[in-house]
Amino acid sequence: MSKLPTKADILDWIAANPTLTAKRDIAKAFAIKGAARIDLKRILKELEAEGHLEKRKKTYRDPDRLPPVTVLQMKAPDADGDQFAQPLEWHGEGVEPIVLYMPRATDPALGQGDRILARVQVVHEGDHNYEARLVRRIGASPSKVVGIFRKSAEGGRIQPIEKGSDKEWTVAPDATHGAQDGELVEAEQAGPKTTRMGLPRARIVTRLGDPTAPRAVSLIAIHQHGIPDDFPQDVLNEADAMTPAGLSGRTDLRDLPLITIDPSDARDHDDAVFAEPDDSAGNPGGHIIWVAIADVAHYVRPGSKLDREAKLRGNSSYFPDRVVPMLPDRLSGDLCSLHEGVPRACIAVRMVINAQGEKLSQKFLRGLMRSPASLTYQEVQAAQDGAPNDTCGPLMEPVIAPLYAAYAALRDARARRQPLDLDLPERRVVLSDEGKVTSVNFVDRLDAHRLIEEFMILANVAAAETLIARRTPLLFRVHEEPPKDKLDSLRETAESAGLTLAKGQVLKTAHLNKLLHDAAGREDAELINLATLRSMTQAYYSPTNFGHFGLALRNYGHFTSPIRRYADLVVHRGLIRAHGWGDDGLTDDEIEHLEPTGQHISDTERRSMIAERDTNDRYLAAYLSDRIGAEFGGRISGIAKFGVFVKLDGTGADGLVPMRNLGNEYFHFDRDAGTLMGSESGIVIALGQRVKVRLVDAAPITGGIGLDLLEIDGAEMPQSRGRPSRGGFKGKRNWGKAPRRGPGKPSGGPSTPERRKETTAKRKDAKTARKVTRKRRTQ
């Protein structure tokens, strides 16, 4: 080459040839030889100093590009089954690139957290700018742990907060991430699963702060179950750029008095209702019911950053001290919330029912509404009961009274349909401003709650039926009937309580309702309701319709909560597509991936339920932690081979009486019958028995509650002496008596320390004798 290349020539070459970036490769490309190499080296150094290139070992590359072969860490598959990866060698100043992993048929399955060496290629796609092919897997997905860090000279240890886990993790001095002693941390496995000491090694990746802080309880559950609680900045930017929808292409519903009725602490309002008598001659005593739902689909469009994040989360998660929303607050608390007095985009359904509460017709509209009032359940119920406040007074005749009239008809229809009628009191953990538990209260179940519930069920049915009629795919809410083994277990529980569950016929909810009705008013009513609930299968989302057993409905889909459930957003998009309302409806690609989407959001729903339950357990343990030694009444709610679960009166907290706290005799566990039987006394411990217990331990960090069993069905329990070998309690035949012993045995029985020492000494003597014998034989 007659002259040196310009800096632009070199940068263009490197961009076009990312695998040939060594100085020798560049010199060869531009035919630079001899002394001219010194000038090339000078130009490359200038480009490096200017930030255009980055030198890595003996090669140069654009710092705002990934190297052609790089290390990636796999992310969890999204709802479409696609798997993206995070580049671990990104040094650019811009936004971190999005890398889509492209597996070959022969590649091994990769999980979240797996590290791989991959060959990447620049692409120009809407949702990613690199595609990666596997070169080799570097390491498997590291195990995660959330726990309390205990510092030491050798680094420290992590005590897991998971209930029932007693395995600690060791942390090397250079892997503490600056964590302080007693701090709550999130860590991942580092190195082999066990060390020479038998404990797994971990590196701390996140410091979560003081475990006793007010907000730590829900924070533990959020991190323990991997719930995303921070929105990426690009998602927030997309939400912040949104503006309110106008009237264009919508039906004007602003004069329709659609009111919202929610809990007093509701953070969003995604549904509004109105009802009026049907004055048509063909429907005497009938009603017209309107249900309007926030038009989330207008703002969250398929394939957008907001859509990907909402699908990833699947749903909102609710805790006593916070909500982890599916959508950013700009949408969930503002543009998509049907606030009083402001125009809001909605998808509404007008339904006509007859005097018996049967739905005659439905019609969906994409509209613009303006709610005249945001009311609470309590004030609406008080108004209906004759004590309206200043807000409800003017609304009584035109709005509230017609709502209750329509509800009365729907209630009659419900009674004929016979959905599962469980009576399980809802308990609510009440926190102070500082985040401390002040009380655990029962939530009053009002007709206002039931009214909204029936209106929402009717709208959900209408949405499913409309999409079926228009041949538009959707995600059904599926609840299959209980499996035989769970029904057998429920039947045994009922029989032990002197009740019966019909056998030898096709199960209907009416059969279960009769059992629940027969148990009503009895002391064990809550137990029978819990046992019935546990016999049910878990509801899920699926594009295939298997019906909803619990609601006794053939066609059912979720339509009424798109702010907090992704499934409802899918149904909204289906309605938009079916009616041709715009280009933001359900896409062909979404239809193709409905099955994995349904599976994914079913999983995220279960994840949230478990996290919410764990959080309540920890709050209840914190509430009881200053009452150690107090006695409580309760009822046996579960039997396991390791102990007895007791649901405490009042709080509804679940505690465990471990085997060692039952007594000195051995207990046989009958898995099929769900009972424990004492080997000496013959006493049977079964579900539903009334007990008195003493609180011996309450651990807010894990949510564990430990109990001693004092009485069972009114009979006192003897206190065990010493540490029993397996546990168990004495039956009535020999309660309070000492264990049977053979002649010459020490008073403590074979499990006492003296006996153990004697046995150990004998073993040592025998071992010594064997060594001496072997030595003599070899001489």
C-alpha cells in the first residue's frame, strides 16, 4: 500500500472484520510492511487514547461492541420461551446490548445463571441487537440463598432464612461484597457444592440491609422467590412518555355513572360498575349491567418494552407493606387507573340479565369514561344499610340501589348454579407506620364485596363467550375437578369428623357444598373448609378450555384486572382483534405462543402466592415473638412424620409441634390415614382435634413457630423428661408414668447421657481389641 490508512479506514476494517483485529491482521489488510508498522502502531494508540478502540491482549476492538467470542450469563426464558443472555464482558459506555441465545438442536439445555462461552453476531432486530451461538458451557446455574451474614476472620457464614433449612454457607474474605455482621444478604454458590468442611461456598451478590428493619420482611420474600421489584430504566422511560387516550375511535361513556368500589387502601382502580332496570317489554324485572375495565392494551402494546416486562412479571404481588406492580406507577396508578372525575380509556361490556339473574346478551365497547365517584366497600355497604355519607347520599337512588337490585338477581342465579361455597375467614395483618405488626384482624365479608365479585364473574364469562363465538383464541382460566386421591383424603377427614361426602357418582360442587353446609356452625367448620380447599387442584391459564370446576362454569377467562394480571391483558387484546378496534390487538405471534405464555404466568402467579404466604408467616411470627411461653387454643391442621401442625385460634398462624415435643414413646405415621399412633399408649393424633399449646419459639426471619402440646381434646399431656429419642406422648393408660425399663438399666432409660457414655466406652474397648488382634496376627 502506497500510504498509511486513515483512522476511519482502520475503524471501518475492524467493524467489518471483528475476528481479525490483531495489529498483524490490520497491517496485512493494508499491506503495511517494515518501518511503516511503527506508524500503524502510533495510529492505533491514538485511536485507543481517543476511546475509539480498546486493546485486549494483542487485539483491538470497538469498546461499544461485544467481542466476537464472549462470556454470557443466561437469563430465565421469557413467556415466549426465548432465552436472552447478559454479556459479562461489556465495557461500552452506552446501553448494555441485548443478546438472544440461538440454540442448536444438539445444544444442552441451559438454565438461568448458566455461564457460557458464545460466538455473537450483530443483528438489527426490534428486541435484540446480538444473536449468540454456544461454543461451550463454562458453569452450571449457581444456587441462590438469602440469609443472615455472620462475619468471621475467615470471611464468614450465611445462615439461610428459609424455614426448615439448617445448612450454612461459607463465604471467603474476598467474596463478602462488603457485608456487615448480621446483615441480610443474597448470595450465589461459588465453587463446588461442598468444601473440606462439608459446607457449600457462596459469594455475596446483594446486600439487603438490616433483617429486622420494617420493610425487610417482604424484601426477604421478594428476593427469595426471585420476584422482579425494580423496573429497567428504558421501561420507565416508555411509561413516562405515555399520554392520556382521547375520544378518537371510542364510544363516549362519560355520561354513564360508572363508579369504582375498592378497599380503602386500594392503590389502583381498574374496574367500574353501573346497573339500571331493563325497561324493554320482553324482559320484565330484568337488569342492564355495565362493567368497564381500564384499557391497558392501549398503552402496553405487543412487543414493547412495557409488554416484555409485564409478561416477565406475569402479575402484581401484594404484601402487607408494599405492592410489587406488574406495570410502572405512571400506568398502574395514573393513566390506567379509573380515578374519579377524569376521562379514562376503557373496554366496557353491556350485559342484559333477566329477573332470575340469567345473562341474555352482551356487547363490548371500546370507550372513554369518567367516574363520578371512587367509593369503598364499607361506605357503599353503609349506604345500602341506611347510613349513606355525603358522597353516597346523592348516588343512592340512581346508582347504588340499582346495583344491589341487579346483585339480588345474580345471587339467585348463583344459588342455582352452586359454585363451591367455601367459608374461610380472611385475616389481614395490620402494620404501624414503622412497619410493626399491631394486630391480625378478620376482614368483614360484606354484600358489597359479593356484589363486585358477581359482576366481575359475569363480565369474565361474557368475555370468554364472545371470543369463542368470534373464533378468537384466548387464555382460559382453567380449574379442573379434584383428583381421586385428594377426594379420598377429604372423605376420610369428613368421616373422622362424623360427616359424609357422597361417593360413587360424578362429583359436583353441590356435593362439596352439602359437606360444607353440614359443617357450618361446628367447631371444626374451618378445618373442613381448609380440607376442602386443599383437595382442589391449582387453577391455571391455558388456551385449551377445560372449564372452571370451582365456579361451576363452562367458559371462563380473566378480563377484569389487566393492571395486575397479564392474562387479562391477553383477553383484552383478543377482544380488540375480534372487534377490529385497532392495531394493538392480539398478534399472530402471540397466538402461536399462547401455550408457553399461559404456563409462564401460571408459574408467576404461584410464585407470588408463595411469597405472599411466606411474608404473612414472618409477620405472624414477629407478632407472636414477644409472647413466648403463652398458651393458645388451636386445632390440628396437618400431620407429618416429623410432627403435628396446629392452626392457632385468633391469628390463624400455623405452628409446628415437632416429634421431640410430643413425649417419650415412638409414634407410627400412617400416611394414608394422615394420623400418628403412639406405640405404647395407642393414642391416635388426627386432623381436627382441639388442642392447647404453649409457644416455645417464634422466628420472624424464617416465619417458623414452634409449639409444645399441652392438651388434646381436653386431656392433659405429660411433660417429657430429658431429650426423647423419637418423641411421642403417653396415652391415657400410662400418662405421667415412667417408661418401662429392664433390670439394671439406669433410671434415665437407654437414651440418657450415662447410657450413651457406657455404649461409647464399650465400642472403644471393642475397637482396641480388634486392633490388638490384627497386630498379633500379622506378626
